[in-house]
Amino acid sequence: MLREIAGLIVPAVADYCRIAIVDGQQQITDIKINHIDPQQLELVRALYEQYKGRANTLHGVQRILETGKSDLVSTISGPFLEGVRDNPELLRIIHALGLQSYMGTPLIARDKIIGAITFSSIRPHRHYTPDDLAFAEELASRITLALDNARLNREVQQARDQLAIILQGVADGIIVYDKNSQIIYANESAAQLTGYASVEDLLTAPPMSTVARYEVIDEQRQPFPRSQLTHLRVLAGEREPEAIIGYTNKMTGQFERWSLVKSRPVNDEQGEVIYVITIVHDITERVQAEHRKDEFISMASHELKTPVTGLKGFTYVLQRRLSKQGDEQSLHYLSRMDAQLDKLTKLISDLLDISRMQTGKLEFLQAPFDLDSLIIETVENVQAATSTHHLLLEGKADVQILGDKDRLGQVFINLLINAIKYSPQAGKVLVHLSRDEEHAIVRIQDFGIGIDAPHQQRIFERFYQVTDPEGKTYPGLGIGLYLSKEIVERHDGWIEVNSRKGKGTTFSVILPLLQESL
């Protein structure tokens, strides 16, 4: 670029010119010269070399770079020549070039000197004036802008090249969409994870072609709604949605893979979404391992159900026989065994529910019911089974809920049992009923050990258990809250938790009202 600029300056503005570019340490990294007579270029280079090593010089490229100020010598005559008579070689070069007039100006970009440009005349009739210098300064500002833009473009391209190299080596698929949902960037992993032979094939594919080629399913192996694709959810206003998606090839019927897909927006200065960045993480092995675990749980639960049912039957027969015999001690032991069988039955039932839920086979009945009656019945049943805590019921919702009464009852029983289990010293649990314009709210509050903030969202994960640093153990498999959350969400509701370590915990179940209750 410097060579082209020098070619434009000579002969229009100067008979020869010099353009120098410096780095951040003000060291010259590039210098270009041009002369109307190419045979004189060696003399021009020699002139620069003589000036470069000259101490306390008043003119030239080095002086301009040091001061950052423009320089003008309208006539190369007596006073100027007297100043260089101490260097005969320099004086000889000036005469050999026929130097008549000279001017120079710095190149300044964003308040930093990036170089200098000098203009020299060898024609007796061309003597530079202050007006010529003003023109040169304007020309220099335009040259500076062009050079700075070129530098920025190079830096941007270098950054893009470096980023591309980095992203191509990332195992996760990375896809960038524009605001029209068109893919404008993808790495090799993205192409592989979405079933394309190359990045070029992915970039040139029609929008939503992946959905057309594959049957896309969710975690429950149900059809995945197109509107729930994470990049579309970002374009619809969500901040950082994520989803687990499975792909089955429509042509072969062969299952391909599972992916965890996350998207986030890139906004302009006005906050409008201009790009969506999507990360596709392959979780096929993890999901397959979980599926094998689910199959084992389902099989084991079914296998356990039959002998447990048999044991319950034998327990009932023995209880009747021992009652007739009046053997109170044996009845006491048998009663304890029966209670443990009930716990085992509930555990098996929960495990089977999890298995059904993972395969989308957990059934829900849809019927209207009175929420207050369900809560009263649940509190009474749990109260009858505990002598350590007093369950206090406050408020009322006075609403109808549409859903599966037994499943929701299972949720409230689980929350009440947890409240008792995790507040061994408290002696009471509060149950509060209320409603707002659109929802019924059931709050269950204990005054027990509480839950640390980092655990408060993870407690709803399957098989997740909080480790108590004090070494206290609380029996359980970590499935009750997972089931409760899933059941409530299947009713278009949600569960909130509010807790402080050592101060107790409040779980709030929020359910939509039946339309007639609004």
C-alpha cells in the first residue's frame, strides 16, 4: 500500500517522496521512496542514511518522528546548506539530487505517531509554501486513515484466522446464526454433529434442513417442537436457553446421537440481537449410560415388586394369626416389618415412576379437584404417621385445580416428609395455602438444617443428595424432589425453594388455576 501511495504522490505533489512507518516503540519498520527518475533512488536512500545518523538534525523523517510536527523548507539555499557543511558527503548528495524545496508531516492515528511523509522538489519553479504544507497535512491525514484502516483490517483478519484455527480444534460444535436464522459460521465439529460431510455443506444447506433430514426428539423421546430450538428461542427474546436433543435419521431410521444445545445472543449497541451463538455438545455416551441405568432400575423395580407384594401378603396373614393368639411382642415386630415393607413399596413405586418418566410413559389423569381438600387430607395422613412434629395448616386457596390429584398428593406428601426428616429438633412444620389471580400457592416451611445456596437448584436433579459437612446422614436416594418437580411441571406449574443454612427451608408449589376458578 505504501508503494502505491508513493506512486501517486510523485510527480503530482513531489519529485521524490519518502514514507516511513514506525512500531509502538517508534522504531521504523517500513520505509518506501519514489523518484521521478528511478536512477536517482540510490541517492535518495543515501540522503536518508546521512540524515539518520546525524545528531541534533533540524529536518527530515527522524526529526518529524521525534517532534510530531510538520517541517517546511521553502528554498534549499544558503542558510540551509550552511547547516550541513560539516558533512561533505551529505552536501554532495543534496547537490547531486538538485534539491530545491522540501516539506514533511507526521502521520498521526488516534493521537499516536505511526509514521512520517516527506515531499521534495528538484524543479526550480516548484517551491513549497505554507499553503502547500497545509495541503500536505490534509493529504497525510487521509493517508493515515487509509493506513490505519488497512492495519485494523489486517488485525481483524489475523484475529479471525487465529479464532478459526482455535474453533476448528474445539470438540464442541459452534454455529453462528444471523437474525434471519441463517448459518453464517460453523466449525468442523458442528458439521459432524449435525450430520454434514463438511462445513461448506452445512453453510450452504437451506435453513432448518437438519430438522428436515432428522427426526428430532426430546429427553422423553417425544417429537421436539421446532419453536423450542435454542437459537429460535434467543431470537424470540430468551437470553441463554438450552435443550437436550436427540437425532434419528429419517432415511435409515438409525439413531444418530444426543446433544446438549445452548444458545446466547450477540447484541448491537441498541440491544437488538444481530447474531446467535450456539454450542452443540455431544452427550451421546452420557445419555446412553443413563438409559442403561434406567433400564436396570426399571428391570430391578419390576423384579422387586413381586416378592415385596408377596411379603406384604404373608405379613397380613401372620398379623391375623398372631392377633388371634394374642402374641403382642411378635405383632410389634411384625408391625415394624410391615412399615419397612411400605417404605420399600414406595421406593419401588418412585423408581418405576422415574423409569416411566424418562421414557415418556408416566400417565397423568386430568380431572378437576379441590386443592384445599387435598392439602387437608394430606396433612392429616402425614400427621397420623408422626409423633415428633405438629403440622400447622394456615390459610385457604378455595380453588379448583385441573390435574392428577393422586400425583400431586404424592408431591405434597414427599415435601411434608422431607420437612419432618430435615428438621429433627424443630417440632413443627407450617403449611400455608393462598392464591393470586392466576395461581394457587402451597408453601411448606420447616425450621431445620436448611440448604446452602449452591445446592438449592441441584436438589431437583435426579439422584442428587446434599452432603452434610457435619457428618449427619439422612436416608434417601435423591429422587423425591426430582419426581416432585417433574410432576408439578407436567401440571404447568413450578416449585420454588427458599432456604438459609441453619434457618430452615420453604418449598412453594405454584399451580395454575382451573379456568372456572379465575
